[in-house]
Amino acid sequence: MIRNVVLGRLRSSGSEESAAADLAQLRDGLRGIAALRLPGLLDNRVGLDAGLRAGAWSFAITNDWVDAEAYRAYDVDPEHNVHRARIVEVCVDVARVQFEV
């Protein structure tokens, strides 16, 4: 099984209005990722940071795939990439790792 983990930091916006728009876009992208149902997907979780510690990343995505080929298909899936682009657009940092479980 392959576990994919993505962490992101929302960019700092100049105004409350632009910060709210960025957060809305992030939430929209995360909802899109959460709704994906692709072959080989075992589990799919998304969430915003709960704010329990200072300096944390803004959000996390984790999903589990039956094998590397299923993950690779997800990585190039057009719908996934629409949502990913919306998320990345409002982030200053994004970290990713895939590992065998």
C-alpha cells in the first residue's frame, strides 16, 4: 500500500478580504480532493489545521492507494489536478511524501 501525505501553508494575504478569499479557495480545493473516488483508492482524508500548536502547516491531505500504479494514476488524473492547482495557487509552501505502508 502507498500512503500519500501532503502538507501546505496558506500564503499571507495583504487584507482580511484576500485572506478570506484564499481560505475559501483552499477549502473548495480540499472538498474536491475529498470527493474523488478513483480506482485503487483505499482511504482519503483532508483537513485544516486545528490550531493546537503555533507554527503548524495550514492543512493536510492523506490518501492510501493499493499500489504505486494507483497512486501514479491519481497523480495525473485531470480532475485531481484541477483541485490541486486551486490549492497550490493559494499556498506559499507545499510538502509531499509517498511511502509504503
